[in-house]
Amino acid sequence: MRPSGPDAPGALSRRRAEPLEALVIDGLPEHAVPVFEAALEQVCTTVAYFRDEPTDTWRIEGVREAGALDEELDAALALAAAVAGIDPPALQAAPVEADGWLARTVQAFPEMPIGRHFLIRPTHVPNPATYGRVVLKLDAGLAFGSGEHASTQGCLRAYEAIAHRRPRSVCDLGSGSGILAMAAAKTVPCRVLATDIEPWSVRVCDQNARMNGLGPLRMRSILADGWKPRLMKGVRYDLIFANILARPLCAMAQDLALHLAPRGTAILAGLLGTQARMVLVAHRRAGLVLERRIDVGPWTTLVLRRRA
């Protein structure tokens, strides 16, 4: 998800009730889900998706402040339709109660254990000493990338299986809330670079890092479009997270491989199971090999390695 922090477009105030509306798109084919999810995330503070079993189609719902960023929404939906190769679907909008929705959001974001080692803990619950799990604290009001998405869960499960390799340099490409970057920084002695194309994501990632006791020497967040920043030129990482979308993953496969150290690990997510072959082929052409595949619902995480 995109951020719902105070600097995000259409952000919701947690201190006052704002006029909200729900946006709904019905009848999407499976391959169109990621691009329309990303489109709604441009203007919505939360996005969810549901499968309709009888028709084998998908429904995507988002919540935003009423009328916020209409032009951006129209452009994002048009681009999503073009990328998916379908006619623009009908968009339904209906008002919702802000107080009730915010209360449900907090209620729907309880502590969340993931895998054997991680615990996502929102700031609105008690924070006792916890043993046996690495606690990642997040604000429910800034809960994009909060761990509830299957892609995030798949990445954390993949990481805990390879953490024994003790990567010393880590890049989290498209970091969102920074949850994956923080998971690495809190479990092994490493330096982590978290990047995102959205300025508010970078700010929220910084906030989350500080809240989890991670200073800039352990974890740094920067604004970046792919591998373009100068400070990433020629740098190779022992571990790369890339939880984005299938087509950008394919487009950046060669660059990712060039930035992966020998015997390094790449954890790729944000793709549906039906897109896994496409992503895998692109990265095999770049010299990477598949080590493991993790499926969580319709979403897939790929663990790849670079040969020595």
C-alpha cells in the first residue's frame, strides 16, 4: 500500500473526521489486479482486493478523502487499463464515515506474527518486552506495507530462511514503509539502503526506522527511481529486496543482477503466481538462478541467487 501519513496525498487525519469515499472496481481479470491496485494506491490511503469465486474475477476497493486527486486517479486508471490490455472498467464511488472507517482500520491492524521470527506491532497496542521474535513497530496510521499484504509476508518468510547468510549490505528497492529494510537491519549486522520513488514514502520510512531504534549508520532512506542514483553506481549488495510489480521487475532484471554481489540473494515480490514465469525468465537471462518460490494466496515471492 501507499502511505497514509500526514504528508501523503489524500492522507487521513487521525485527529478529525474527514469526508471519505470508497472507490470500487469490480470484474477485473487476475492479471490486471496488480496494476489497478497500484493505480488506486496513488490516491487512496488503503486498498484491498477480493476474489469472486463464481466468476473468477477480482474486486478492488480503496478509501480516500472525498474528491482528492481526481486528475491523478483518472490518469492512473487509464494507464492501468492500457498496461493490462483491457477496456477501462467502471469505477464506483460511495461516501463512508471517517470515524467508523478509522476505528475499523485500527481494529483490523492487531499484532501480527509472520513466519517464525517476526512480529509486526502497531503503536496503538501495548509494547511489552517480547522474546523469541524480532518486533517491527509501525504506526497504524502509516500502515502501508504493514505486513498484512501477502507480498510482504512472502518476503519476510523468504528472508528469515536466508538470514543465516548474514548479508552485510542490503538494498530494499521500493521500500514503502521500510518493513523489509528494518527486518534486515534488526537481525544481522549490516547496512541497509531503502529506496522509493515517492517522497512521502521516504519520510515515513525514516520515521519508522527511528521508531525502531535504527539510525542512519544502520539504515538510510533515499528518493530513487530504480538504480539511477549516483550513490548506487557500481555498488553490489549481498541481499536485494524488490517488492514492486511484475513488469518493473522484468524491466530492471539486468540492472538488479549487476548490483547483486557474487552468491548474493534477491527476494522479488509484488507479482501474481501467473506472472512468476515471466519474472523468472527475465532474471534467468540476467544470470540469476531460482532457489525458492513462496506462494501466499495468489501472490508469489521468488528467491534468486547469483552464481559465484
